[in-house]
Amino acid sequence: MQALFKNQNKIFYKQDLIKALKNLGIKRGDILFIHSEIYNFGIPLVTPKELLRIFLDCFFEVIGKEGTLIMPTFTYSFCDGKDYDKINSKTKVGVLNEFFRLQPGVKRTNDPIFSCAIKGAKEDLFLQDHDSCFGENSVFDILTKNNGKIILFGELWLGVTYIHHIEEKAQVSYRYFKEFQGNIIQEDQNKLPKKIKYFVRNIDKSSIIDLVKLLTFLQKNNNLQISNFSYANIAVIDTLPFFENCVEILKHDEKYFLDNQG
């Protein structure tokens, strides 16, 4: 058996992780969108690169060839006044994410702010062009239409970017559209001029999501399943009920999920 971590004098194995994922109801053919914090699992018993490779192997073993794996590789390039280089712009959101995007066969979306790395049976669905980071045909929109799963891997308080897709759909008043532009440097090094809208928060208004409120709401609606691996949390959220339940709430109270101090 492949040992992965030591935590509190206990050894955790690859098969323990696979079992934890299956216990969450993750199955063959699933579409997974993964937020990760891998340093909460304990002391690694393999090299960093080998550990990252095993993580990917475990996810693909559970979802199979019929499944699709997505990880955020956000660069915020246009927000910083920079071109977005699909090959060379590094992600700012995690070591596992960066490792995944560099693997053979992984494709990356064109979004110059909130790009994602994708591999699997339904990868082409997520590679459509779109004019708004969280709008029609974005990764978040396609994830909803196919009832993909959001995975919080290693930590519950990772932030759930998906909520901004819901806020845009609900047209909350504490956010507004701002247009950004620049060039997307394609894989063949050709430059593609691009304009894209980002539903940004209004810093003059209370506009920060309270993750405790959000996760509590999901749990009350039986849409936050939590498992434990190496004394850290792994959680799964189904996007379609997430979307439908939250949009309904925001119709009646758009500030429902906001941090009152935000």
C-alpha cells in the first residue's frame, strides 16, 4: 500500500483517500471542480511531486475515464493590466492546481482572469468562449448545467468562487459589471484581443461573503457532505441545488450571505 501522510503518529494511505472520496458519493462520470489546501493533511511520506501525482491518480481512479476534473488556475491577468498567456501565466491559487495544469492532456480555458485547467470526458463543454467571467458559457455556468460537484479538499474555509456565478445571475446590487481588456496569448503564441466583463464587488458597500453563513446554509439543505482524511476535511457540494437554493434566497434577501462587517 502507498503511504501518503503521517499525522498524530498514524499513517494514511492512498486507499484511505480513495475510500474517503467514495464515501462522499463521488462516483464514475462525475465532474469535479476542486479547491485545495494540501498542507493540512500532515507530514508527507513521499516527495512533493509524487504526492501531487498521487492526488490526481486518486481523483481519476474514482471518477474514471467518464469523469472530468477541473481546477481553478486563476491569474487575474487583465485585472493587473497584463496579457494572459495560456502556457506561461502561472496560477495564483495553489500548488496542486499549478501541477495539474502542466500535466499532459490538460487543457486550459481562455478566461484571462478566472481560467481553469480541465481534463476528462466532458472537457470540451468547458472550453466555450464567454463574455463574462461568471456568466453564460463560463465554467461556472456549464458546471451548473451539468450538476458538477465542488470539492473542498483539505479545508472547508477555502472560499467558494462559485457563489459569484450565483450573485451575477441574481444581479445583486452590491456588485457591478466592469470591463477588462488585453490579449490572450494562445498556445501557438498568436495574440487574441479580448474584452471580458467581471461582476466585481462594490467596495463602498457591504459585499463580502460570510463563509460560515454560506456553509451553514448548504449544510441545512443537505448539500455539504464532509469526510475526513488524515485529520483534515474533504467536502462535496452539488452545484445545481447550490445554485437553485441560493438564487431563491437572494430573490428575497440579497444580503443573506454577506458578512455584516464586510
